[in-house]
Amino acid sequence: MELHCFDPHAEFTVVERRLPHWSQAGVVCFITWRTHDSIPAEVLERWRQERQQWLRRQGINPRAPDWRLRLQQLDHNIQREFFQHFSTRWHDELDASHGACLLRRPELRMIVADSLRKFDGDRYDLTDFVVMPNHVHLLVAFQDQETMLKQCESWKHWQATQIHRVTHETGRFWQQDGFDHLVRSCEQFEHLRRYIANNPKIAHLAPGEFVVWSKSLGPK
């Protein structure tokens, strides 16, 4: 599959409460999902309230279905302010290692890593991922939006089922919602690859507490 960056003039879809939110055929997407206990409820609620207030100051209704599209129509510097502030704080909270952090356990971490690699080159093209103690980041592209939506749900369901078999626990493992971002330029793609590779260092993890994987994209 030939990898592409997001084209705002081509067809794309936005789906709420389902990973990923934005999809466009063949475009690399940066996706994050997290364990259900990875961010304390009070921290998450405060983050959401501040984000809503910021959007309202820009004349955007944060509850409108097209708020993300409206955000993309703002001045580039204003968009950068939004993403730097809110995305950075989101990822900082994840890197604080809240919750049980069950993915520190090698056997559980490899359930996630192996499932991500399983259909690479068949159902999707995966370029990079990192499995952290309480969250996952990946860069991946799909042929079409239906495949993208089904695969993200399949990953999370299968991983949770297998992890519960090992831990003998029940209930939610992954948080239903998450973070996704269609890659908009080659520069951003390379930035996100570096972020994934460096995420364990940023979070001050010791060797053996994470899995990082990256595919060479050089000439064959």
C-alpha cells in the first residue's frame, strides 16, 4: 500500500465514540488507546472542561458534530496552540503511569504487540508502535474506512479478551474512547515516528517495561 498524508480536499469521515474518529483511505493515522484506569477521572474531566472553554472562545461549539472540522479551519498558529496544549497535557498524563499499568508485565505486553503485527501488510500497513505500561501509540494506514474501524475494534476486543484470560479478571480493560490524528505532512510523520521511539525515555521507563517496533521504509 502506498502511504499518504491527509488531504482536506478528498473524502474523509468523522465518527464519534469509536476509534478512530477521523478516517481517510490510505492515509497514515496516529492512534492512541489507553487502559481504563490510565487517567484519573478528575484529571480527565478538568482537561475536557478546559478544552471546551478554549473551543468556545474560538466560536466553536464543542458539542457540535463538526467541531473538529471547524478547528481545522482556524488559523494555523491557533490550531498549533490547541494541539500543543491539549495533546501535550493528554500524553503527559498517560506517561505519568497512572493505574495498575498491567502492560509492564511482559506476557501481557506481547499479547498487544503480537496482535498489532499479525496482519501487517495484509489488512493494514503498520509503520511504528510502542506498547507502554498503560497505553499504546501506533502509526498505521488502511485501504478504506470500514477496514480501519473494524480493525481498531478487533484489536482492542481481542487484546482485552486474551489479557483477561491471563489475569483472571473481568470488566473493561481498554477505555472506549481514545485519541487519533490523521498525519498531515511528511514532517509530521517523521516527528511522530520519533515520538513513538522516544516515548519510553520521556516516561522514564526502565528496559523491559515497554515494546517499541518500527518498520524500515527505505528503498527495497
